[in-house]
Amino acid sequence: MSSAKEARAAAAAAAAGLGPRAGGGERRRSPLDQLPPPASSNKPLTPFSIEDILSKPSPRKAPPGRAAPSPSPPAPAPAPAGTAPGEWEDEALEVALAGAAARAAQDEARLRAQAKRRLRRTSSRDSARESLSEGGEPGPEPPGSPKGRGHDRRSRMGKGRGLPKKGGAGGKGVWGAPGVVYSYQEPDARDPNYDESAQGDTVYATVTPELEEAELEKNVQPMVLEYFEHGDTSEVMALLQGLNLGERRGAVPALAVVLALEGKASHRELTSRLLADLVGRVLTPDDLAAAFDRMLRDLPDLILDTPEAPQMLGQFIARAVADHALPLDFLEHYKGRVDCEHARAALDRAAVLLRIKRDVNHLDNVWGVGGGQRPVKHLIKEMSLLLREYLLSGEVSEAERCLRQLEVPHFHHELVYEAVVLVLESTGETPVAMMVRLLKVLWETGLVTLDQMNRGFQRVYEELGDISLDVPLAHGLLEKLVDLCFEEGVITKQLRDACPARGRKRFVSEGDGGRIKE
């Protein structure tokens, strides 16, 4: 029995690499000696001593015609001292069995990995063959060839099932999976390959962006100021139609009225005509009503620049209602709803004008007649009254203001002519001195230019013969007036020298036959 146990222990020791020492000693190593020593120990990592390594014979190759001797089986290792033979044999057997199981597990894992790799290769080849058989067209090169390896869409990391990405419908230069039919898609204008000419009839339209508030004022204000010079409403309408006013159409009449409030009476007349012509073509009555509503709310600010703004705005409203640019019930919406006193003053002014002129279709004279549009006889009458009032009051500033309100700078030569004739027809020295002072002030302020002054005196020189029929002393009075004006710097020396002077004619006595003495 003991001999059988010793035989099994020796076989297990031989399988585990445990054998007798080269010296043939009786001492056997314990299974614990097979474990690696700890890191802090000076014991060598090898289970064999230096004597074992040196005494172990080195294997030599057998010469070519001679068989190599078979190694002799190792002798069973002796049991270590102080250990029972049975215990040592059991421990050695357990260690041998554990090592054999570990090696078997490693071999099994290696075989499984090889089987998986072989399965992946076969599945990828089968999928390539199936795609070729279904498509009927030659596909890429085999994965093994260098040429086809660059076009292979399978993962090279060894992951996945080895199938093409996205079922063969993805990748560069691929337009989808084989056999897939796509429906019609509308062309996208943002597509870089979009061909506009291939889409049928093409309609080109110019799109003008809507003007902002600052841009609107920058574009409309020069139009209105230029309109005050030429007075052509059709040109203003053509320019406004070229702009995209959008929801800011009501800002155009408001800007025109504000500029007219700061201008002359003729500018306000032109603005009223412009508003009447714009309604129905560029503006709607609602746009104009919104503009006046905005100006009524802004009256406290407008008064700072134009103290008469409430009365003028009321006249604008009355004129717009009379021109049918505003609805007739425009004033009715504000009854009992206005808290601002300036707005109430404007609305009251409009109501009074409409009540007075209720039988007249248009309030054409609400701003008076403009300077260039007045008849010549009317202007002559106005200037004659201006000069007569000046001779009575002696206020030069009032006369200057009245002349400016006439707004006829091209007709100021008539004032000079009427002033000189009025002096010739009057008596005394006072009218002469007052007219010289008035002409001097008008000359110094630039209200009467040099050209207008020269034309006025030349007209008197040309008509002096007719004037002398009514005023026999006209030549002497004219010479005196011309000399005073030259001394004050009103006229030039050339104009003074051009003054006609009647020579003295002495007649001979009655006995000479009425001949004129030389």
C-alpha cells in the first residue's frame, strides 16, 4: 500500500517539476517552497539552488545519424525533514492537480479565441458573396487583396459583426443602399447645387427693406425741403413711392407739417397741398389721421420751437378736412377726451374755421396767398399801404416785418419805386428823411439787394417825364433824394450820376419873337 502511494506521489512530483536533487540527498522540498518569496526577502526567485543549476547537465544535440538518448525519469523527491511521508504526498498531489487545471483552462481559452476569429472571417466572406449575388454587379476587391483593402468599409479594429456600415448605404460617394427608390423632393434654394434656370419660369423682383425711423427722416426731410423750392407734388409722390415706408407711412405728413411750422406761410400752403395730393396715392386717410393725432400729443414739445404751433396745427387740420384728406368726423373723436390745453386750443381753432367756412368747399386762403402766387396789382397795393403806414408810425421794424411776410424778394424793386414816387408826391422834408432811413435799413439788412435797389431807381429815372406832369418840382426833389441816398451809402456813384437833370432854359424878351437865347 505504501509502495503504491509512493509511486503516485513520484508521478505527481515529476509532472509538477519536482524531482530529487542532483546530489541524490534525502531532503525533499515542501510545496510552500514552490511559491515566490516575498519582496522583502533575500531568497532567490528560482526554486532551485545554485548547486542544482550547476550540477544539472546541459542538453546536447545528437549528431545527425545518431538518435538522442531518452531522458531518464526523475527520481521521486525525498520528503523534507520533519514531515510525514503521507502528508507530503497529499500536498504535492494537490499542487500538481491545480497546475494541470490552470494549463488546461489556458489552452481551452486559446482554442475558443481562434474559433471566434475563424468564424468572423467566414461570416464576412459570406456577406460579401451574398451582396455580389444580389446586386448582380462586380463589387470591390476581396478583403485580402491590397487594392480592395482601401475600399473595405468593415471595421479594422476587430469589433462588430464585420458587416458594412449603415447596411452599405453610408460612406463617401455612396448614394444609398442598393435597390432603394427615393421619392421626389422639392428643390431647396439654399442647396449649393441649386440651378435656378432649371426650375421653370423665373420671376425676378426687387425687394426694398422697410425704412427705420432714423433712415425715414434722413430720406424724407430733403424731399420736403426741396419741395418747398419747386412746389411739384408729383415729384415728391414719385420719390416716396420708391421707398418702402411700411407701417411708418404716418411719419411722412408729420415730418412735413413740423418743417412747415418752422417755415413761412407759403411753405405751410405748399404742405397743405402736398397732404391733399398724397392721400389716395401714397397715404390713406387713416395714416393722415394718425399723423395729426401724434402731432397733437407732441404739441408741448413743438411749442418750444414754434409758440404759435397750436393755432397753426388747427389750421392744418381744418384745411385737411376741407380738402377731404381727413374724415369729416375727425374732430368728433376728441370731444371730451383731450386733457392737454394746447391740443384743445388746436382743435378749437379747427372747429372755428370749419364753422365759419362751412359753405365753402376749400379753405384756400387759410394761410393767405403766397408771395409768388399773388397778383401784381395786389402786391403793389400791399407795398403802397406798407409805406404809408410807415410814414404815419415811423416804425422801421414793423415795415421790415411786413415786407418779409410778403415773401416776394424778386419784387422788392417795386417797393423802392413806390418809396421814391411817394417822396416826390409829398411835401416837406420829413418824408424825404424817413424814406432815406428806411432804404438804408433795408439795404444794411440785405432785405433789398443792390440789383433791386438799382432797378427801382432806374424805373423812376425812365418815368420821370410822366411824373413831372403831375409833380412839376419832381426833378429837384429827385436830385435831393438821390444825393442823400448816396451820402448814406444806399446807392452807388454810378447810379447817382445817371440821375436826369433838366437844364435851365432862359427865353428872350417878347420883341425877339419868342426865340430861345443861346
